[in-house]
Amino acid sequence: MIIDQHVESELHQLLIEDPRIAEQGIRVVRTEDGVGLVGEVESAERRDLICQVVNEAFPDLPVHCNIGLTRVNEPQDVEEL
């Protein structure tokens, strides 16, 4: 599959408009043999779902899922109001 601006545009549209993911924080980056999905999400389940949806929509496109997980820690101090 040839990766051009049209394919990139379709991928961006899928990421934003698919109701299962509706993700605006993921970037699509061209690689030597396909595309990479780059960004951060809050859970491994969400990352896996995003990659699954993209692979279903573009089965002939090599997709490298480079989506990281947002690190969330509990606050160290108590906030006083």
C-alpha cells in the first residue's frame, strides 16, 4: 500500500471520528514500511483498541503502534483549601 497524504488523512479522520476511540491526541507518522501511531493514552486497553481499529480499517498497511501510557501518580501532598 502506498502511503500518501490521502491515506494519512483517512487515518487521522478514523482516529478522530470512530466512536470506539474518538482520539485526537495520536499522531500518524510515515515510516519506511508503513505508518507509526505516536502519542499517549491512559491505559493499555485503550492503546490496544486504537491499534486494533486502525488495523481493521487498513489491513494491508503496516502499522507500528508506538503509543505510550500516561503515567499517573497519586499526589504526594494534600492540597489545603
